[in-house]
Amino acid sequence: MTPAVNKALPEFEAVATSGVKFTPQAFQGRTVVLYFYPKDATPGCTTEAMQFRDRHKDFVKAGAVVFGVSRDNMNSHEKFKSNLELPFELIADTEEKLCHMFGVVKNKIMYGKKVKGIERSTFLIDPQGVLRAEWRGIKVAGHVDEVLKAVKLLKKAA
């Protein structure tokens, strides 16, 4: 079941770096930013991760926890997290369960070939586990600030 804006998230479990298990219930009471990206250590994904890293304190101050999600395995994630000194966890969705649930797997054209890839997307989940906003097919520039603004608005509304 694909999550819908203003609806509670369905049950799921995902494993993240540092041995963190992610479930919507585990983070009940906290705002969650789930951002999906195509691949560890690629230029756009590195830039996006660094922007979330650089604004991480602001997200925490606004009451939010950030998770990055891609199809990379745990070893790749741990290396990516360590190299960039990311203060948040990365979910290894190697079986694409979350990617399909959130509808971010898209056909793309790379070097003239059709490939299945992840559409850069971000989802904002409120402290009650309800999806409040989604950004799909985003450009990296300015996106993190836009998400932070939405987190702050959500906090004010609470």
C-alpha cells in the first residue's frame, strides 16, 4: 500500500546503519524526514547528503529525525556515512521494499539505456505517523531548506 498524504503510514520495518531498526511506531512522537536517493557516493547524492548533514542540527532542534534511503547495501552505507561524517542513519533497502511502497522506483534513461532507478524523493511524517508532505523528482539545490521549512511549520502547528 502506497502511503498517501494525510494518512497514517502502513506498518513496515527497515534496517538502518548503526543497527537501528526503523518502524513508524519506533519513532512515534517525533517528526521523521525520509529521503530517498539513487546511489551512495555519486555526485548529486553526496551533495544532498552533505546538505542534510550541514542542516542536521536545525532538523533536530525542530524535533525531526532524518533517514536517508537507497538500494545500496549496509557496507556501502556505512562507508558513505563514515566518509561524509553523516550524523543520521541510512536505510539499506536492498530488496526495494520501501522504494516500491513509496512509489519511487522509476524507469530512467541512462547513457541511452532504459534502467530502473530511484527517483529522488522526500517524505515528511508527523509525530503521529501520518504522512504530511512529499516531494518527488526533486532537484538537490534548495531542497533541504524547503524540507526544513516544512518541518518547522509542522512543529508550529502541533
